[in-house]
Amino acid sequence: MHERFMKQAILAAEKGRGKTFTNPLVGAVIVKDDQVLAVGAHLAYGEAHAEKAAIDYLCDTPEKLLNSTIYVTLEPCDHHGKQPPCTEAIIAAGIKQVVVGQLDPNPIVSGRGVKKLRDHGIHVLVGVLEEEVRNLNRHYNYFFEKKRPFVALKQAISLDGKLALLNQRTRLTNDYVMKKVREERTSYQAILVGSQTILTDDPTLNSAINEFPFYRVILDRRGRVVERDNLAIFQDETAPVLIFTERSEIRGALPKHVEVIYLPEVLIPNVLTKLGERLIQSVYVEGGAKIHDAFLASGCWEELITYIVPKILGGDSVASISSSRPAEKVTELNNVTVKKLDNTIKIVGSRV
């Protein structure tokens, strides 16, 4: 019985996909006498949480809430943020039982919500359909449990494993697949590339839907990008830009949306630490080849997303995930999925 209602809460949570920004997806279902009374979800960043949305649905008949059960995918919060604590709303409603999919890994919540409810005599059950519930918020869970952003490496390659013609902007995917890639970017809070990608392709690094400002991150050890003020990344002010460099002094004025971050060494763990300090939960790495290889060597990545197109580049074209680093082992991907998108094959696999 618990599983049936938790599945409904999971479906409700999905309605907020792409709209909750740094907040997790959460769904809630209120049940009494085996009948669903209300369904709620956190539908947008800054708006009501799922529990409150479900409770408010019964605002004209609050007596129905007495001795009911609320199923919620994530532990109810017990702190004041943009919204008041959900625990207080549950207690005030007279709900007698709370069934939770997973504890919230965010330290400002974790365990406190459950404790508050139990302290007020409410029966709390935790862990119903936990694996399915955790899949709702992979990046959020990873960030708070591992203390660093979730990293996905994305590449589009030819049949011969190449990324682009040498020193030339080379588009491999068609319009349909490119649209899908832009939509995919919206699931991440930062897009990261190396300086050569910026200098060669001159991208804006925008997504299909820019409802919330994500970060555009550039690894530019030698500080080459800042010498080209006509680049699209500087002209487009729709999202902040972070440039990591080993140059201690950068001359010239930069646009207000651009910030230069000096590091003695621009190493992947150091960059991710800095991004984590800004509460960036997920990073979509679009290359180029040396940047991808640096992530591969560091072990600081969780997923590889590859789009394989029916084209051949050959010759001295740029090889996928490559550098002068001696390769010493084969990395096998797990949980692999394969999907056809028009004339392109999309393969996704995880590191562990």
C-alpha cells in the first residue's frame, strides 16, 4: 500500500522538472481511509513546497486532514527559507503519519524534519521506494553526500572518434540533436569548457530554456580568453561567466557578468572545490579533448554522455578525450544506455 501512494508522489514531483533550480524535486500525496485526498508538488523555485501545496488543496475542508497520512518523496524541512517549515504545516494540520521516501542529505534539513515530527507524536516511516525517489534528485543528492558537484562529460564525435577539424569550428550534430543537447544543458547548473573551445568555436554556451541563471565556466590557465573582448561569451550577458586562470594579473576591464578566479594551479579538484563553494550542484563539461582527458585522469566525473554521428573526419582532426598524458588503464562504463536520436546514437554510461 505504501508503495502505491509513494509512486503517485514521485509522479507529482516530476511536474517540477527543470523549474526548481537549486531546490530538489518533491512530491506529496495525502491519504485517508485508503483514499487520496490531495496531491502536491514543488512546482517552481521559491513557490510552495509539496507538503504545503497538498495541505492547502484542502483549505476549505481542513477537518479531512485530521488523522490522515502524507506521503512525501523527501524529508519535510524544518527551517525557514523562502518558504516556512513544512513540519509546522504538517503538525498544524493534524496529520498522524508521515511516510518519507528518503532523508534529505542537505545538512540544514537532514534528520531534523523527522525528529521534529516524531517529537510531536507523529508516526514517521522512512525509506519507502528509496531508490526510485533518489533518482528524482541525482545531482542534489550527490552534491550534499559527496561534497562536490556532479560532473557529466559530454561529447559529440564522428565514427572515427574525432571531435573537430584542426583549429576549425566543426559542427557534427544536426539541428534536431543540437536542440536536444540544449535541453539537456538545462538539467545542470554550470557548463564548463576549455579556453581552446571558446577561441575556436566562439560559443555563447546557452541552453534552450534559460529560466534560471546557470554558470558558464572556462578553464583558461594561460589567460588567453580575456585578451579577446569581442568573444560571444563576453557579449552575451544572460548568465554569469567564471574564468579560472593561473595568471595572477588580468589587465583590462571585463563585463560585469564575468569573474576571473585565480588559482596557483588550475587543477580539476581545485576548480570543483571552488564551484562547490558557490553551491553549484552539477557541471556539464563540453570539452575540448584535453579538458575531458583532465577530468578522466582526475577521477572527478560521474557520467559520460556521447553523441555519435555518421560522419568521418580523418587526418589530423582532433581526437576525442586525448592529450599527451600516458594512458595506463581502460575505464569501463556501467549502467550504459543507448538511444537513437534521428541519425545520431546517444550513449550514456556512469563511472561506477
